[in-house]
Amino acid sequence: MPLYAIIGTDVADSLSARMASRPAHLARLDILKAEGRLVLAGPFPAIDSVDPGPAGFSGSLIVAEFESLTAAQTWAEADPYRAAGVYAEVSVKPFKHVLP
């Protein structure tokens, strides 16, 4: 199955909405992981720190297998972060895994 990169860009001051919807967001990622389709996922700290504290995050990256670009886009649009207004925008792009 082909890989797709899903890049969500947070709205300003998204930390409280992000934390409130995080369990539902992670539950969807756990399903991809259980199906062996998740390559990596994680947020972009808003500052140069593993734990940005109240600065929060500026977005997220998910790389996973989907049947098609349309399927990846549909999955991304249904993300709880999207519904909660965490993401200002979401872009989905085909991804070619080269290294490691």
C-alpha cells in the first residue's frame, strides 16, 4: 500500500483544544498502528523543546499507508483535531520512504 504524509497546521493557541481531543486522536492512530499501517506520528513543538509546555505545538505529522490519496484525505479530514478546531489546515501528500 502507498504511503502518505498528513501535515496538520495548528491554529494559534490550540493547546487546550489539542489536549481535550488528544485521546480520540490517539485512538485513531492506535488503529492504524494495530493494522501495521502507521510509519510515524507526532507533533511539532512550537519552540525548540521536547516538552514545549504552555507554548504548545504548531502542528503534527503522520506518515501512514492508505489505499489512495483520496482515502488518506478522507481519513485526515475526519481527525478529531480537525473537528475540534485544532488544525487550521491539513495537507496530504504522497510519500516515498527512502531511509532508513
